[in-house]
Amino acid sequence: MTEYDIGFNEAAGLSMQKVNVLGSETVSIMTASGRIAAEDIYAGVDSPSVDASLKDGYAVISSDLSEAAPDAPVRLDVTGRIAAGDEAQKRVMSGKTIRVLTGAPVPAGADAVLAEEFAKTGQDYIHAGKGAEKGRNILLQGSDVRKGEMLIKAGHQLTPPVISLLVAGGVSRTCVFRRPAVGLLATGSEVLLPGSRMESGKLFASNAALQNAWLSSFGMETDIKQAGDRHGEISHKVNELSLTSDVLITSGGTWKGDWDLIIKVLTGLGADIVFHRVRMGPGKAVGLAVFRGKPVFCLPGGPTSNEIAFLMIALPAILKMAGGDRFPYLQLSGRLENDIKGQKEWTQFIQCRMIQEGSDIVLRPMKMKSRLVSMARTQAIVTLPEGVGEIPAGCSIPFVCLDHSGFTMPFPKIREAPKS
């Protein structure tokens, strides 16, 4: 076990070292959004699969229209019509044309498409009032995706635009890293799981709810259990969750009180305690153990401490298990509205609101009586690193953005038509 009260950076580093990327699985490309590719992915087909028309118009031989002009149109006989998805069975001959719609295959013999706005139509002919140089309005086979082309490298996230690209390349199933199953254990005889009947002196497991919400937003499945302040009960639930989960998160019971049992339970079960208690605030009582080869993040019970320990230590490591290699939050820069201070020997995390002033972001440190209301309204977290005791107002500093909704565009207002 690492010495008591290690620094935040060391604790975060150890958390990353003690977790491993899980194995891979093959899933439908239609359910793969947000997953991490476990192998390089290649196109299986050309897209488009044929030379295709970019416009509604007429497939022509470009040399037939070399002299075409509005005051000297060229007549071409129309010998057929092709829509997207049809087979181009006829060949375009000199002096002839075939009507093509957007996406239709360009028939043999044609080397250009004349847009329909430059053609005056008759019953079975057109008058072309403009030329169409070779290749005009034609999307060549494989110009979007070429068969055998690498579309994405292993380790990259499958975002919606990437999914679209892969499907265009003929990919229907793909190999991705498995997402960890997470066991959540809320400890404390006063704690009730959501949906239980409220009792005097009890409180609901808001910490586990917060963790579940974050993990669900990354597509992870959770199993939530509760244990009272009894050694045997906690031990039983830890054993139970370890059989079905890849990683465990416990909440509460990590400090030095009479009923703070989680570290004692894990030690008794033979777990390896990697660290316990970190020079960070909030969240100093956080710990990490390894039990049956699986990481167990032991988070404090206080809501703010629990949230910071989860966001800054546990969640990034859990996302690494799913193949991620990036800090999971948007990182921006903003200007402090007020001074922030902390213990120079510790890493301090400050909850802030974000205020937009033109193109600038102003960070306003939170000062509220309710911990839970403060957490719910926190949009940003500023880090006061170890060795720095104060940052004065007006400084531009990096921060973690937890809620960027205030910077998104509102829905456009729909004006009602005037009543007659």
C-alpha cells in the first residue's frame, strides 16, 4: 500500500496503471455509436458502387455538345430513363441521350451529365442550350469510399459521422472494446436505494444515482446494491458484485470513524490496497483497491467529495477499461471572476458557474449552502494544483466543462401566421 496521503497526480496515475483495457466484442454497426474500435476497419465495397449522376439531367457524350449554346441548341433524341438503383442497360450513342435522375448510374457511352435546367424538352427529344465537358456532374465509382481503404484506426471512437462512413463502406458489424460492467455499492445503514419507502432518519442514495447517470451516459451497465454498517453485510455485497462486475465503486465508509468499514472489509477479503486518502479537496478519503483482479474505487460518502473523487479519479480510469485514451470532459479556458484559494500542499477543486461575456467565459466560484443544489448547478470545475495556494481574479485559467448547454443555440422561435 502506498503511503498515507499521496498527491492527486500520483493517485490518478496509479488508478490508470491498475486498470486494464477489457477484451473486444463484435457488434452491429447500428449499435456501435460511442464505442472504441478494437481493430483497424477497412471498406468492403466502393461507394458509390458505380459512376453516378450528381443531378437530375441527361447522360450525354460531351463532344456532341461542344458547340451548344442558348442561341444554337443541339438536338438529342431521348432513348430511355434511369433512376437511382436501376441498372443502366442501354448505351448512349452519338446524337442520343438518356434521362438520368440524381444517384442513377451513368450509362455506358456517356461521359457527362447535362443538368436539366440547360435542356428544353420535347416529346422524345431535348434541345441542349449549353455544353457539358467530360466528367461534368458525374460522381466517379469509389470517389467517397474505395474498397480496401482503411476507414478508421484501432483506438478511435465511432462517432455518428464515422458510423455513416463505415456503413457507406459496406461495414455491417465491427469489433469494439467491451464496456465494463460496473458494480455500485452504497454503504451506510441510513442509505435507501431509489424507489424505497422513505423512513425517518434515512436518505436516498444520491451518490450512486449520480454515478449511475454518468456511467449510463457512456453506455455502461450498472448493478446497484446497498449495505448497512455491518462488516459481514458489506463483505457479502462486495463478494456478490465482484462476481458479475468488471469494476466496483463503493460510496461511504472510507474515513476513520467507528462505522467506516470499507477499507477494513477489503483488507479482510485479501484485497490489495493501492492507496487510501489523497491530498485533494474535496475527496480526500478516496481509496483504490484491487480485489480478484478487479479495481475497487472507494469513494467518500459526502456528496461533493464523492462527486469530485468519482469525476477526477474513478471515471477516467473506468473509461480507459472501455478502450478510451482521452480525459472524458471538455477542457476550455476562462477568466476568474473572484480569487480562489486553497491549501498549497493539496490539489483543490473549485465548483464554478460559467458566464458568457461576448467571446469570453467568466468563471464564478460557487457559494451555496446546499451541497446537492451546488452540485446540480455546477457547470465547471477549476483545479488549483498542488504547490499553488492562490489564483487571483482576472487570471485566465483552464477548466473542466461539465455542462455546456448554456453555449448551445436555442430552438428557433416559430412565428404564427397572422389570423385572417
